[in-house]
Amino acid sequence: MLAFSVGPVAFLLGTGLQASGGAAGVSSVLANPVNQRALANSVAEGAASAGAAVIVGYPVGVFFGRTSFPGRAPLLTLLLLPFVLPTVTVVTGIEELYGSGGWISSTLPALGALGQGFGGIVATNVLFNLPLVVLLTILGIETAPIDLEETVASLGGTPARAYRDVWGPPSWIGAAAGGILTFLFSALAFAGPILLGGAPWYTVEARIFTLSQIEAEPAAASVLALLALALVALPVLVYLLLTSRLTEHSHRSAAARRQPFRWGVTSGILAIVTSVALAMVTLLLIVTIARAMAPVRPDAGWGSGLLALFAPSIANALGVPMLAVVVNTLLFAAVASAIALLLAIVSSHAQDPRRRATGRIRGIAFVPLLVSPVILAFALASAWRPLLGGASFVGLLIIVSQAMLALPFAVQAVGSAARGISKGPTEAARSLGAAPWQAYLDVELPQVLGGIRVAVLFAFALGLGEFTATNFLATGPTTTLSVALYRLEGIRLGSFAPAVAGILALVSLVVFLGIAASGERRVDVL
């Protein structure tokens, strides 16, 4: 982490400040109206997205957290799918639904505002981050002591009283944590502002990319990266504090608090909001896969777009054969997820509550949550590409960036599973002469295999669709599917882009079904 996350970022910020002239350089960057607009866009888009996600996600989280009904598990899995879909796939789905001539906007023109500009960016952020609010609201409900809720009921308290005094407050904490996480991901969004908004709606993330890659002003980009870190530092701290309050007082009696669904005013409203959210996710998947299978020309058959991706013309346009693009995507994601898992296991072993360094270790592991993908990629390129020999090692840097970005989720998944096991067998092994690492490998690690499966699958899914950092670093030979989708749109071969989006959606769906089949609580990775 020090070598490939903290160190490179510190190097980037330090050299950027020095090259720009220190405080004078910061003032100059802040005085630039374009940079001011990017910072304002980040705050506005992040706040609007977080607010909308909480408004929709909280009732959905309450419905799933408090209600038992047939098909609950697969429907919840469906609702969580957008978070592991590639961001560019979600963006293209929003365009197909609400853009010019879209499935919904063609019937309801007023909703066309959700297919471009500010409305489209917020719609993309909400759809992508809604699972965060839902899952963390459910987690908040599950942390409420069920025995206290039963006491309120036995004393004649109404359901409204139980909500106000018992499970309502922790559900608010969970929803607030989800809203803050949505703000973080939305304020530093890249694909949505680039593809749906253009320069007037660039976030600070998109502006850093423009300064470093297009306008060749790395010093100004470094200063803006420092300002971006300052923007998200407080929200990250608040998020970690809120989630620590939830996990420290967790109660595992989740199923006991869920009641069979019965129609009523409150339950009806919750069911309707949940149905709308499920319908939007379902439509996103349908339109993505349908457009992937649709003919690219009137005289072509269904699936012709998928087959055409492997034609020489696409290879010439991208500078690399599509088969190599698919191999790059799978290889980078697989190696990155293995690295993230290894670091998560080491971190889990090191996080002994009796050790004073535990808090610092966990804090370092969560640094990528504070550092945006563009800043991380920019830092890796600045610090490591010259040392490694330039473009020939770009693939390695892409793998490292994907591993670092997946690490917080992998650490949380493995750590959550490890905190739930008994330390008695480990202490017995130690008393019989086993070294600490032997006791961990032989006794503790087999008990957290479920968390390990979730960690590796989640990291692999994030790597499959990672676009922002990969697009910053990738050259022609290291192109991945998400980068190919973006470049096909940019070189006027957009008719083939839906086929790439469909491939990404299908692969991500398969991986996420693996996460769901593991039987683990998917909220652990958050």
C-alpha cells in the first residue's frame, strides 16, 4: 500500500505543488473558472445524487429489511446488480432508456432530461449507487436489538413506537452512510460526466483527466488532485465512523425481525417504490442485452454486432484485436483480484484488537476509498512508469490500480468474516506451539472461506468493469472491454458499442450470481 497507493499519491502531490509554485500555484488553480466549475459540479452532482439515492433507497431498504415474501433473495440480488456493472454499461443503458429516441423518452418525452446533462448524470449515479443505500439501510435495521423491539411490543407499543425508539435510528444511520458513499462516488464520477454531460458538467475527476492527458498541464492537475482529496476527506471520515457504529453493535437475528407482507398504506408505499426500483434495474439489463443482440444493419441478423466485434475493421479501429481485448479484461481482473485477496488476508491476520497498530493498518487499507481512480492512476503513472520503463509496463500498472481500488472491499469482506469466528481454537493452537501465522492459516483461515469467496468475486467484478483508472493508463495493446466501449463511441463506431456493453453486462451478471450463490451477506463488502 505504501509503495503503490500512499507513496505515489504523496509523490504526485508533492511534485505537483513544487512545480506549480506552492501556495501561489494553488491560488492560481483555484482562480481558474473552469476548475471552479468542476469543483462546483462535483459538489452539486454528488449532493443531488446522494439525496435522490437516499429518497429512493431508504424505503427499498426498509421493505427488504422488514418484510418476508417469496422470491425476496433473488429480487434483492437483482437490485444489487448495478453496483457491479461497469459504469460505462450503466451510462449506455441510461442513454438507451432516456436519450434521444430512447425506450422510455420516446413515450414520455418529459423524461428525456434524464438521458443527458445534469439529469442524466444524476440518474446514472443513482442507479449505480442505489444498492449502497439499500444494503446499508438493511444493515442498520439488523443492528437494532430485537429483544428491545419485542419488549416494546409486549408493553403495548405500536409499530410506529418501535420504529421511533428501536430500529428506526440505526436504519437512518445506515441510509446516511449509503448517502455519503453515494456522494463520494458521484462527486468523483468520470464516465457519466464525460459521456452524458460534456465539458460544462465535468467533475473534478474529469477535469484532472483533461489537464493531465489532453492539456498537458500535470502540475495543475496535481494541485487539483490535492483539492479533490480535501473535498472528500471529511465525507470518508464520517462514512467510516457511521459504519463502525453499525458493525460494532451488530445483531445477527436478521430473519426474526422480518414479517410476512401484508397490504396497508405504509407497506403499499414501500412495495410500490421497491417495484419501481426493480423495474428500472430490469429495464437496464433488458435494454443492454437487447441492444447487444440487435442487428447492426437492417440486412444483418440478430447477434451480428457481437460477431462483427471480432472483424478486422474493429481491430484496426481500436489498434488491437477484440480477442486480445477480452483476454486483457479477464487477465487484469483475475490477477488484480488475487492481489487484493492476498493483501486482505494479510490485513485480516494483522488486525488483532490487542495490537496498537490495528487501526493504522485498517486505515491504510482504506486509503483507495479516499483516492479517486483518476488520482490513483495519475500517481502510479507519475511515480512508477518512468522507473519501470515506460509504456511496456502499463499492463502491470493497470493491474495494480485495479487491485488497490478493490482492496477496501476485499479487506472488509474478509475482515467481517474473521471478526465473527471464535478465537478459542486459535489460542489453543498457539498454546500447543504453533506460530501465529501457522495458527492463522490452519485454524482461522478455513473459517473465513465464505468471506474470501465474496472478496475475490467482488474484486473480480470491479476489475472487469473498471474504466476510469484503466482508461487513464491504457495503451492500444492493453485495451480492456470498458475502454473499448468508450473508444468505439468516440471514433463514430457507436453502433458496435452496445455489443461490448452487452458482453460486459453478461460477464458481470455471471460473476455477481456467484457472489449471491456464496450465501454470504453482501453488505459485508461495504
